[in-house]
Amino acid sequence: MADLNRRTAVGFQGGQVLALRVPEDQLSGLRDALNNGGVRWYEVAAADGAVLVDLNQVVYLRVESDENRVGF
């Protein structure tokens, strides 16, 4: 089974939001880095390219559920 990408939004101080499609292993690594601190910069390999994130500026991480929605 292919590794599916999760729709993710990273919110920063100042209100900017970075929308990404991230594989589960990358999402797990980002969560660990946010929880543990220690590192300031973290590289996320998203579906459309790599992104270097300043973890000190992250305010929230939103991950959409796996549910598929059809309709309005």
C-alpha cells in the first residue's frame, strides 16, 4: 500500500499558514521535533518539495482526518 500524504497546516506567529501534504513518517517527525524542542530548524519533505521550518515560530499544527468527504 502506498504511503498516503496527510493534509497539514502549520500556523506561524504573525498569522501565516503553510499548507502541506505530508507523508505520515514526516508528520510524526515534525510532531516529535515540536514536542521535544532542542532543534530550531526542521526540514519537512512534503509531497511537493522540502520545506525548512523555524520551529520557534510555530503556533499550531493542524492535521486533517483521514475521512473522505463528498458533497457540501
